[in-house]
Amino acid sequence: MGGCPLNLDFGLLRRAPDVEAANLHAVDAADRLLLDLASGAGWPTQPGRVVVLGDHYGALVLGALDAGVRGIRVHQDALSGARAIDANASALLPGLVGDYRQLPLGAALLEGASLVLLALPRSLDALEEMLAELAEHARPEVTVMAAGRIKHMNHSMNELLGRYFATVSASLGRQKSRVLTATGLLPAAQRPEARFPLRQSFAVGLEAPLELRAYAQTFGGAKLDPGTRFLLEHLEIPPAAERAVDLGCGNGTIATYLALAHPRLSVHACDQSASAVASTEATAAANGVADRVTAVQDDALGTLPDASEQLVVLNPPFHMGNTVHAGIALKLMADAGRVLAPGGELWCVWNSHLGYRGQLEKLVGPTRQVARNPKFTVTVSTKA
């Protein structure tokens, strides 16, 4: 299969079920440049040889399908992104939905791959984890084409690719975007040793340090978030609570702390990131509470029924990808309000300058400030 023109109208791509806003886009210039260069170089002729990593909302998957590529394997860590890919494919290329599969990062995704299209992540750790899995499972002659916005790229990305591949070249810039192409997979003995999950431990007022584990696409890695630390210092558990919900569990700090500090509690931990779910499971296991922490991948609290919970704990994100945006935090707060039973509590920590108290009053119920320092505010909102 040679280079094929792209006929897809990328303006029709949507972010849903992720937040939609005028300054949030489902496709960018890096996606377009990557597809153009891949098409110009010629797609693999055999179905099942193309893998797409980190495609945010489906631009890369649908662009490759539109160019005639079949049997594409896809990994998108965020559940909202994975669902957006499916929604866009169903809406724009309904006859080709069966020509791609979404898979977890690992052998089933990467075995036999000869071309990998990669949307460069923000984190070098995330890039290294992808490269380590790719190097272990893909074909020796695999080509990796990794695209990003120039303002988010750095020479460390080139150097990291160079630890796995003999040749790394950069395209000319176009619309503030660039593609790095890597070929010549190095032998296993010349590649770095795998180092995930990441590991750190922290004193948080328990009998023993809290052991944190994190796979690379988990926000914050294996660090103890300072806002989370501040929240844990002031968190009070309702006397009658037998279960807690850790909404946006990340590396599992809150879920595991709750299980350790309050042996009567079972904890439902959820995150839209598959990496975060795996990290929470690893953290709970490392601290001996895996039997009381259940981690699930979910879009907010979509798997929980209305008015079903007495306690939700939340440290909301304040960005979406590379864009600062309050939409995701408000979505999480609203869903917490939905699942809380009357009298149930949402404990929340947030950057003080964001001023979420009014929104918490509106979305959940009466809200009081529990603690505040120069950076963070801890509040508790009670469902009316």
C-alpha cells in the first residue's frame, strides 16, 4: 500500500464523552503532520501491522483507516479518549469500526507491529514505558513515528528514543509540530532495564511509611501529591461509614491510606486512566490492603448508582492534557453529588485560587472550609 490521500474531514471529530469547549480540540497539527508523513512513506501492506499509541480522540486511528490501513491495534490510557475514538469511528467511518481493536499496553497490542504511530506524552516516564513494551514485543524492523507540539518536546525525548533505536531523526517543523522517526531496534542487551512500576515511600502519620507504586501514565507518578498530603492531615471519616469512594484514585494514595487508617472501611477506587487503576492495585498490594481496595476504570462514577454512597474523597485535576481547564473537576464534583445519599459527605482538596466553594455548594450541598494554607483548601460538602 503506498501513500494514500486523506479524505476524512477532521473538523467533524468530537471529544465527547470528554469535556467539549471552544479552546479544547479533538485534533491538532501534530496529528495531521504524523498522518501526512506516514502516508507519504507508505503504509504496511499487511493488515495488523500498524499500532497507534496515545491517540487522544481518534484522529490517528480514523486517519489511518481512511488511508486504507486495516487491522489497527490501539492503546489509549484514558477511558474517555477510548470511548471518543469509538464514538468518532461509529459516526464518521461506521463501515470500518471492525477494522481496529483497543487493547491494553502489552504483548497483544504490540506483537508483530512494524509501524507504530505515537502521540508523544507529556511525561518522559510514559514514553519510556511505551518504548520498553514496544521493544520487547514488536518486530525488530519496527518503525516508530512519534509526533508532538514543538513547545512540549525536548531533546530528552530524542535521547530516550536513542536508548532503544539505532537511528532517530526529526522532521521539519510544520504548524509548530514535529515528528521523530526511530528505526533499528537495538538488541535487548543494549536497551535499558524495565523499571516500572515506580516505587517511593512516605511518612503520613501511620505506623509504617505508605508505599506508593505507579505505572508511567499515572499522573504524578509514585509521588505524594502535596494537596493530597494536606487533605489526609485533616480528613475525618463519618462514624457510621463502612465504605469510602476514592474518586480519581491516581496512584492509590487516598484509597490505601483510608484502608490502612480505618480497618473497618472498604474502599472503591476509580479513575479513567487504566495506568492509574493498575497503580492503585499495586499500591494497595504493597501495603497489604488489596483485599479491601477495589480499583476500577470508570468515567467519573458512572458505574455507581444514584444516592448510593456515604463518603467520597476527591483531589480533582485542574487540567485536561496540556490545557488548564476546570471542566473535568466540575464533572467529578457533580457526579459525586449524584452518588451521595442524603447526609453523605464529599471531602475535597483544591488549589485555593480556583475558588470551588460556590460550585461545591451548587453541585453537592452545604459546604464548609475545614482547612486552608497558602496553596490548598480542604472542604467538606454534605448532600442535602
